[in-house]
Amino acid sequence: MQLFVGLGNPGTKYARNRHNIGFMALDEIASDHGFAPWRSKFQGQVSEGSLGREKVILLKPETFMNLSGQSVGEAMRFYKLTAEDVTVFHDELDLAPGKLKVKQGGGHAGHNGLRSMHQHITEAYRRVRMGIGHPGHKDRVSGYVLHDFAKADETWLDDLLRGCSDGAAHLAEGDNAKFMNAVGLGMKPPVKKEPKAKPPQGATAQPKSVDEDTRNPLQKLMDKFS
């Protein structure tokens, strides 16, 4: 069993904030893969389903970002899971908008949601770091992450969320590389090659010009001295 956690803040006021991209990712997965309706449990919203061969619990903590670890710790104790069974989807300032990386363990880099996770379940969990870009100065970070995505972000955001959903089964089965590949395809769909136009039915190939010299260099040389 896997526990997928999305980080964010509860309520419609925050629903489209950059800080809530983790909630958005879980909503996309739940919708696309036929998960059960969301219900209140573990100080959050929970949905259950399967991804590939794995049973997965989706959890959106409603404790607000700074206390996310409380909700996650409660869910882990109930299902008897370890930190290695947990994957956290969260916003990442240090990645450009639309970029994504998967990381196992490590520091929290000042992210308050991850800081709380460290305190309650240790740092051994897996993270899906979803790039939102940086406002340019640390004093602007709080207002930036608690502000809605701009309209110009909608295309890459939709693609990124769809890619996360497309690759979710690979993530649940522990194949980070295939998950990343699915996200990459979601961001850059393969270009379809246009088929070569066929000549109209009944048309014949154009004959070569009678003046065209089709001899190879050796034939030309031999003809010169013949």
C-alpha cells in the first residue's frame, strides 16, 4: 500500500494558489483513475483506489500547510506504513514553472509543509517536486506562493497535472524513471508526422527528361574514350 500526499491549504480561498499544486495533482489522479469520493479522515480529505497493481490512499491534509505532518502521521499509524511508503506532491520554488523532479529523502529547503513532515514522519519519504518558479527575492516568496496561478500558467499547469496522472501507476510501483517519462510526454506531446501525399488515383509518375544525363562517373569516362 502507498500513501500519496498532496500539500496545500484547505478552502476555496486557496484552491488555485501556487502553494496548492500538490492538492491539484491528487485531484487529477483521483478523477482520472476512478478513486472513491473524498471523505474526511485523519484531519484531511482521503480517497482510496488502485494505481496499476498497487492500492493507494490519497490524502490532502486540512491542517494548513505548516501542520501537514500531523495529518500524514495519523494516516501512517492507522495503515501501519513507514516513511518509505509515502510520496508527497508539493510546490518547488527552485524549479522553473512546469519542471518536475522526484527525490527520495533529503532536506526541506525551508518549505513549511515539508518541515512539518520531517518533524512527524522523518525525512525518508519520496517527494514529487513540482516547479512553480521563484519570485526573485526571498521577501516576496510568501505572497507569491499564496497567490493564484496566472492565466499564462494554465497551459503548462494543465499539462503537468495530466502528466502526473498519466504516470501515477509507475510512481506507485516504484518506477520513477517511467513516471518522469510520462510527465515529459504530457508536457511535450510527440509531434505527428504528416503522411506523404499520394498521387491522385490514375496518375502516372512523371517521366525523366530526355535531356537528363543518368550516367554514373565511370560510364561517362568510358564513353569519353569509346
